[in-house]
Amino acid sequence: SAVISQKPSRDICQRGTSLTIQCQVDSQVTMMFWYRQQPGQSLTLIATANQGSEATYESGFVIDKFPISRPNLTFSTLTVSNMSPEDSSIYLCSVANWDAGAFFGQGTRLTVV
Amino acid sequence: EDQVTQSPEALRLQEGESSSLNCSYTVSGLRGLFWYRQDPGKGPEFLFTLYSAGEEKEKERLKATLTKKESFLHITAPKPEDSATYLCAVRNAGNMLTFGGGTRLMVKP
């Protein structure tokens, strides 16, 4: 199994500001995934972060709003830009695993006020 | 488009009262159905993987079963520490995961 460290674990931010979430994996992985989990909802895939290339975004998510970096095979960041209260969610970093589907970080609980 | 529907959305049980959670799915080329447990403020934690109809997996008070259209997570004699949200997900032929909305389980002592 992979150990995924995500930080910050929670933050309260002012609207209009940006927050960068960091994700560190204890082993090298080709793809890392970023999910959003809105209150009371399930997980929605934001984008797939590939090392050495641009992230692949899912429908409804754009690079200007959620820029992603993937500088190496163990690290990625997700930035939530120009935040509004609608961005209040849990953001989860994940790596794929054939046997378990995916392993997840502990999540970042973001509240925008 | 792959779809995963979990029911009920919320379930309250008394300690020791057994029950089942349902996960109905449609997927293009099932490559695995997964159950996760998610505690408040934490990421999902892997429980089980099922690959084919008829398969069963068991761990402590939990047993997961799979048919061609749905999966059940049976909880036998639950304890308060089993309280959590249980998520179901399917992986398709393109190796993409689709998650259900989850069942919020509350077990009262």
C-alpha cells in the first residue's frame, strides 16, 4: 500500500484568495489524482496529474481555476484559485492501485468565507 | 456513462442490529468493485475488492458480495466503532473509478 501525506489538513480562507494543497507519496507513481468531495456528496475527479506533462482535467474543471503541478514522481500540488464559498469542500489526493482501486491521502478540508 | 448508486443514504442501527448496504452499478467492462470506509475528516480507507459475480469477501463484522448489477455490504452485529460513511466504487475497462454517493452509517450503543 502507498502512504500519502497531504497538507494542510484543513484551512479557512477568504474569498478571492488561493490555496495550494500539497501531496507527497512514499513511492514513485506515474499518475496522481485529485478529487473533490463536497459536503454530503461523493468523490468527483478533478484531474489526473502526470509527471512531465500537463494535467488532464475532467469536464467542469479548468486549469485556470485548479492549476496542478507534478514536478516529480512522488509529489503534486493542487491550487484552488480565486476561491468562493462554493469551493468549500474536502480535496483528496489519490494514487491508483490495481488491488485496492485507489489509496487516498487524509484530505484537506477547505472552508471559504 | 458509468453509474454507481448507493442506498440508503443514511442508516441508523442499534448496536448488534445486523443490516446491509446496497451498491447498484452500471459500468462498461467491470474491472473491480471496491468498498471503502471513510471516517469524518479523513480520506477513504480501502476495505474490499470484488471482481466477479458470486464473489464474497469477509473481514471481521463485514462481508461484501457481488452480483452482475449490485453489491451488498453486510454488517453483522455492528458496534459503535463501525459508524462511518461507506463508499462503493467501480473501475471500468479504461481503469477509471466512479464512486457512489455513500451510505452514512450510525451505530448507537
